[in-house]
Amino acid sequence: MDFHKHKLSRGFTFVETLVYIAVFTLISGALIELMFFTQSTFNKINSSEGIESSANIFLESLSRDVHDSASSTIENSQLTLYEKDGSGNIYTVEYSTTTDNMLVMSQNGYTKTMTDPETLVSNLSFTDILTPHSKALGVEVSFKNIKSDEAANNTFWATYILKGSYK
């Protein structure tokens, strides 16, 4: 018997190991770049959805209240609407911004925040529009998202006719 006929098992050569490390590094780098791109895209979409949601909540609520009101006053970017309840009693609904740029609606002492904490109001203005036959209200509001890498900022406009002002 020949005991000296052992096969020597060879490992990877140095060059093969370097090639493996280089390929692994390229694939890992591409995956990491894809992950950052996906996260950035998600943040942009999430920011836009927060702004759109805040705008829809504000403009729908304002639309309902303006159409139900008989009159309004505007003072320092604060809108006050005068409405009547089912008994004919007048009550007020106010739209304004807080010192930390949150949009709020107040009705008979109850205040409701109309934006999420990541969405702030950068501009809010109301304009009276008077015609011989009715009174309308112009609204311009700009929202920005504070969590977005790129400061997402969208402006929305609307015009509403006060129901009680028809002639």
C-alpha cells in the first residue's frame, strides 16, 4: 500500500479571493445605493401626501363652513364666519394659524388642529370678493413639510360664495 498518495485540497488563490471581494463590494454598493434612492423616494411621496391631505381637510371644511355662513370678517390672516344653528342662534367659526404655523379651526371655544405635526402653513391669506349680487371669499394657503429633505412647498387657491349673500 502506498500511503503517500493523498490528494492535497487547495483553497482559493489570492487572486480569486480578490476577485470575489471586488464583485461582492460592487453588488453591495449597488444595493445600498438602491436602498437610499428608495428611501428618498418614499420620503418625497410621504411628504406630498401629507401636504395634499392637510390641504383637502382644510379646504373641504372651509367650503362647508363658508357655504353655510351669512357673513364673514377678515383680520390679520384670520377668517371669522358667522353662521346660524338650527334654532337661529348665531355662532362663529374661525380659521387661523398658531404661532408655530399650525392651521386651526375654532368653533364656540373648541379648537381643532387641521394639519399634521409635520405639515406647517407658510402662507395663509383670505380676500373678500364683492359683486353686486353676492359676496365671495378667496383663499390662498401654502403648506410645507418640515421632515422632507427638499422643502416640499405647495400652494392651493380656492374661491367660495357665501350662501347667505345671494341676491
